[in-house]
Amino acid sequence: MKLLEGRVALVTGGSRGLGRAMCEVFAREGARVAFNFASDRAAADETLARLDTPHKRAYQCSVLDGEAIARMVDEIERDLGPIGILVNNAGVTEVMPFAMIEERDWDDVMDTNVKGAFLVTRAVARGMIRRKYGRVVNVGSLAGYKLIDAPVHYATSKAAIQGFTTSLAKELARYGILVNCIAPGLLDDGVGLKLPDAKLADYVKHCGLRRPGTCAEIAELAAFLASERNSYMSGAILLADGALG
């Protein structure tokens, strides 16, 4: 049996990068996969084309639109079945020094990265609680875990995701719902593409494996956390940074 055979998974921000990689790995492992995307229909269609399953859906909606999220969850559970796996992956960042961050910049990052995770999790968790089963995987970041050179609003939002993970894991444990967080280091896609060459070279220099990670590597870890093979780990923050010194 495949790792996620028969489970229904919702991945937020699944149209590219890490979200797309998770959708691909989850589909390979037997899950029925749904994901949302903000605006890029072409990228969403490309993700759908890559998923090795007939049971797949893409929804255009913002993680900050509570009503749209509720409709999406209802449609997924009607078309694919009860959602047993949620990955809170949707996120944004801006590479800028602290003194140049405007209030709107701060709100955009905090809203998408933190409030978005809250709204989607609340909508999905209600069904998980009724069924007394669920796996929630939150995507944090090395920036919220270690002292590194990273945008302050982004690092703050990812530190908040860690607190969200540990407190939610404690509250939902009684319902058989496991909640964990993966905190990746620099990856070969997403935020890593926005770094200046000098910062990328500095990261690689101090990384034990001497390279950025790949989205596929993090997706494999997420698949384990989302599976029934993980039956006891909850409230954990898993740092995946290639032994950054």
C-alpha cells in the first residue's frame, strides 16, 4: 500500500515550488489531491498535469477569504471525500531591510502567512474533529527558528507558525489529530530564487551539505508526517537545513 493511499489532501499554495512538489509526492503516494492558488491559472494547470492521479482538483481562492475557503472545503469533501491531510504551505515574502518595511508590507506578509493558515485550518479542522482523525503539516522556515539574515516580517510570521503548531497540536491531540511543522532551510525554489548571489553563496558556504535543499526533499518529509506511519510525533518543529552551521 502506498503511504497516503485513499487519503484526501489539501495543499495551500500548490501551483508552484514547494506546494507543487508536495502535490506531486502526495499523488504518487496514493492521495487524492486538492490545492488552491491565488491567480496564476497556467501554473495551476501545470501542477494538475503533473499529478499522477485522476482524483485532483485546483481552486482559485485566497487563503484570506473565509467564505471562499469554506466553499472550497465543502466542494473538496463532496467531490473527493473527507479531508484527512492539510498542508499550510501558502506564503509570501519580500526581501527588504527592516527600515524600509511599510505597515502595508508587514500586514501583507503576516496576514497571508499566519492568518491564512488559521483560516484554512479552522475550516478543515472542524471535519477532522468530527471524524477524530487528521494530519496537519505547517510550513515554517529556518528564518523563524535560527538567527539568520532574513526579512524581519517574514521571520516573524514563520516564528508565529511554530507557536501555532505547538499550541494547536496540544489542543487537537484529544481528537486524534497530529500537527507538525517543517522548517526548511534555503531551497532551490521559492524564496531562494529572490536571494542575491552573495547571500546564496554564503549560505552554501556554511551549510554542511554545501548546497540548498530541494522542494522534492521537503515534500518527502511532509508525506511521512501526513501518513499513518507517523502515529506519535505531534507538536514537533522539524528543521531541515542541511546542517547549517
